[in-house]
Amino acid sequence: MDLENVRLLLEVIERGSVHGAARQLRVSRSMLRRRLEALEAETGCELFVANASGVVLTPSGAVIADEGRALLEQSARMLATAKAAQQPSAALRIVVPIGMPDVVRVELLQALRATSPGVRVHERERADPLSHLHEPFELMFHFGAPPSYGTWFSRVLHRVRLVPLASQAYLDARGRPSSVDALREHLLLSWRRPGADPLAWPRLAGGSMPVEPVFVSDNPQLLHRAAQRGLGILLGSPAPFSYAEPTPLFPVLEDAIADEAAIRLLSPLPVNVDPRMRAVVQGVLDFLDSNAVLEHRSA
């Protein structure tokens, strides 16, 4: 099986369409479709269908995507190990979700500077880091549950409570909603994160409230800033790590609408880490252990 075709399929899934994947990869849609058709011919299966909401995997496509990620991960580890044997230096590769608070990233760099002064760091931002497990990395920060396949160490670094938040300017202009139903009359800002539906806000009493946000984004810091500017009510953290503007946000209906988001750190088992990076990774993990919950997942 041509793993490059599998990688292209994963990019289509990540971007939600052939057009979006072609634009991201800077290739023509016709070329991309030919490669996907070649993969379907090779597997003998229809892998996905396109509809108004984007790309939907068939059952066979889901198998190819899941197994393909594992094959790409194994291939990436093999190549990384082979290159490490002849390269004089290496960089610590970190994957972070879009919108991860800058202060967390800076603190990580400070820890690395203290424990491994000579290490170089290469960071990549991804909307859904877990869909990029096939790319080589030593540390991955992500929201949502850890992967259900593969063998990893997963640490919960921080849990944040999410409640509806609004600026005083917004409340002065539009009024404070007095009930959950009254939220439907307001401008809502929703965070699209793995494992959560941006079109449904969880109720403390159980179930969820369907919502029609005026703005949905993968970036929680961007949404927080939009709420600070009075652009709507955000389901977000009342105590964010750090933002550029000091404008406070005030909880609204926090006794009726609430959710939780966990920031996790994922790392491969040491045997799968570039030998020159093992001590660096272990130093980071040891540094974080005092404030983290360790979860060892093996599948």
C-alpha cells in the first residue's frame, strides 16, 4: 500500500474536503482525486463520500484511516530513528492545539532551558493534534481523551471549568439572560474542540442545550478576546491562563450551564523516542509530574 496516498486521505479528513486538503498541500484537486482513487482501487473499497457538511468516511474508510495512521506512525518512528543514527543533533518536536495559552508554552520553554539548555525546539500548531499521531513528535499537548489505540503516556496537566461568560459592555448593551432559554436571544461564541459539540452547551442538570453561535472557532484565546470586546457570550474559562487584554468577563447562568476541558500531554514510550531526546523528554515529564495526573495507556 502506498502510504503517501494514506497520508493524503488523512489530510482530506483533517481539512473536511478535497478542496481544503488540496489548498493546504498546494496541489491540484485533480491530482489529489487521482491519488485517492488509486487508494480506493488498491483497497477495493469506497473510502469516503462528500456531502454538504464535508467528507464522511465509509466503514471501510474508517478502518483504512485508523490502521493507516498506525502504519504512518511506525514508518515515521523508523525513519526518525534511522536519521538520528547519522545526524549530529536533534530537535525536540512538540505539537500543540491551536489556541493553547501562550503562558503554558513559555513555561515549558523555561523548563527546557533550565533542564536542557542546549536543546532546540520545533513546535507545530494543529486544530486537532490527535489526528496527527502519524507525524513524528516527542511531546503533544491536546484537549479531549487520549487515543484509544497505540501505546502512550498521557498526563492531565490542567482541568478548566467552562461557563457562559460575557463582558460588562455586552451585558450593558444586551442585558443579562435570566434563564437558559433566554440565551437563545443572545449572541453566542462557541469553542470547537475535540470531543465536544460547539452547537450544544452542556446543562448541569444533564443533557445539553442546542445553540446557534454567531462565531465558532478552534481557538479559545481568540474567542475570549472576542467576548472581551463585547461580541457575545462565550462558553469559556472564567480564569484563563493569560490573555493580551485585561478586560474581565463575568459568569452568566453558571449554575445551569457548565462544562470541563482537560489539557493533556501525550508522549510516546521511551523506546519510540529518538535516543538523543529521551533524557530531554524525561526531564520535562519529571518537571510536570508534581502538578500532573499520570495515566498510562497501553493498547
